[in-house]
Amino acid sequence: MVSLADIQAARERIAAHVYLSPCAYTETLSRMTGCRVYLKLENLQMTGSFKERGALNKILSLNAEQKAAGIVAASAGNHAQGVAHAARIQGIKAVIVMPETTPLAKIRGTQAFGAEIILHGGSYDEAFAKASELRDRWGYTFIHAFDDPAVIAGQGTIGLELLEQVPDLDVLLVPVGGGGLIAGIATAVKATRPEIRVIGVETESLPAMQASLAFGHVHPLPAASTLAEGIAVAVVGAHTYPIVERHVERIVTVSEEEIANAILVLLEQEKTLAEGAGAVGFAALAQHRVADVQGRKVGVILSGGNIDMSLLSRIIARGLEVDGRLARISVVVPDKPGSAAELTAIIAEQRANIFDLAQSRPLNDVQLGQAEVAFTLETKGREHVQDIIRAIERKGYVVTGADRGPR
């Protein structure tokens, strides 16, 4: 089992190559949640996530023969970039097998560090099997994403930094996939401050660690897709499981909608970009999944920020729509010149911005001589949407398909 001494040695080994990420107190999120929130910003690392810590510690520990043979890894993205970055520092060959579902941003990020990329399978576990095959065929050293004592020790260096940055921390929320991050951090924290509560957070789409703890042993789950693809691991580690069982108070889960909302809140309120896996800790805090944190000092690990821009744009649009700041309404008007112009004038009077407009003559939904105008509006919120609808209806128009907000 990984020890505090292993983590301290890892910190010395990787110190020259890893950014000491800030652990920032956030007044805004503290007011939102009722506790004192500190964000450990691992999304600011060179590769955009904490993964380079474990990869560096493992690769810097290899002997000359292993380095000459090269390395292979399987990853959904962040570990891939960490391994590729560490391999470039050491000047050794790196082959990375990534699931075919890996976001383009993570594929490009890994390629930028000079690694050879192989896309294979629809999940991490299928990519892992392919990487293992390549290891056996070519004699590469396998760099596991989480289930390796050297990798765990590297991730544990975050715990040492946290204890220096917030010495009187009460609670710590850590994302959980295969368990390498939380196993390393929990080992470091509990060896020094055993009273700190360490709580893991998984996506409810794939709660492999939670299931394993319930069964009392490593228990595989079927693969599943999730916004938090960085923690989409169906089988947790044989090395990580006993550490989590010993040191982690509990594992909680969050939904896809809650993860998306957390990404949006962190971006809008804190101006920090978190990917799905990186946002789960804050999602759990925002959704009150953890008891007895009011007034406490709570650390949240933002483990990564490598999110695909097209996905981020959809999350932003969806979040604005849920919040009422992006609204879609349809209005039936007389099919004659000027009808749409009158509607736009009403909307302008209400100080809303027209993002999109489309006019049609659906055969089944309106009468002859009528048309339907569909608007996408940028508004101030749900109350503003209702004001716009009432203003349109006062002019005698029929509003259909509108989001009127809570009823």
C-alpha cells in the first residue's frame, strides 16, 4: 500500500516539472453553498489536469532499459496528455490508446505532446485491452491511468500541497474514476490530518467505486457514456480500492444535469473552466450531497479543464435556457407583410435581444391566412420571458410553444 513517504518522495521527484496549483478561496461559491469553499485548481496544470503528476512520477522512476523500449498507456484523454508530456520531458517513445469516443480536444492535446495515438473501442476498458496487447507485443512499459503505486503516489502530492495551503481544512471533495486521485490524496491527508473528512464523488451514470464498496470488493459495472468521461471507469483499481475503503468516508454521486450546471456555474461565477470529471466535486457540494458542511472549510478538487468546445457550447446554451436567459417562443400572426416587424418591435420594447427568427406556414397547426413566427431570445431570466409573452398577448397575438417558466 502507498505510504506518506512514497508521496513525499514523489513530490521531490516531480517538483521541477509540475505547477504548484493555487487553492483559491471563493466568496461567491461560499455564499451559494453556506460553507467556506476552496478550489484546488488542477485545471491549470500544463496538460490541463492533475494526471501529469502520476505519469511523471511513474516515468521518472523507470530504468534506462524501460525508457529505451518506450511506454504505452490507455486513456480517455487526461492521462494520455500527462503521459505524453512526461515522455517528451524524458525523450522516450509514447503510444497512447484512446477510446473512439474521446473528445477531439483531448486527442489534439495529446498529439501536441508528440505521442502516437491509436483510437480503439468505445470505452476506456476496451482501450485498456488494446494497450495491454501492444505492451505484450512490443515490450513497452505500461503506464496505468490509476492502478499503479507510483501513479497513486504522484497524485497524492496534491494532498501535501492542500495541507500547506489550507492547514485547517475540514472536508475534502475528490472526483473518483478508477480511484488513483482519491487514493493518493486520502493517503497524504489522513497520514497527517486524520480528522479531515475525505469524500469521493462519482457520476451516477457509472458509480463503480460506490458499487465496489457496497459489494465489499472490486465489482465491475457495464460501460456507460457520461459528460464526465474522464472518470468513466467501469472497473476500479485493485491497488486503489483498499485505500479508498480504509480512508474515504463515503462516495456520493451526481447526475448529468447537475454536472452540466456545475460546469456553467464555475465558468460564469469563477471564470474557471472545468470539464465534466473536474466539476463533479462542486456539483456534489452545490446539490447538498454532503451533510454537515455548513460553516466548514471545504476543499474541492477541480481535477481538469479539458472540455470539448462544441460540448461546452451546448452546455452553455442548455444552461441559459434552463435559467430562462435563452428562451424560445412561437407566435401565430396574420400572413401579411409587417406582421413579423410588429412582433419584433414589441420584443424590442421589452429590452430582449432576438438571437434567431424563423417564419413558416405549417399545414396542420395554423389556419389559412396565418403564419407562425418562432423566436429565440436572449433575456434577463424567467420573469422577463413572462413579461415578453404578456406584452405579445396584449396585442392580440396567440403565443404557442413558449417557455413560460415555473407555473
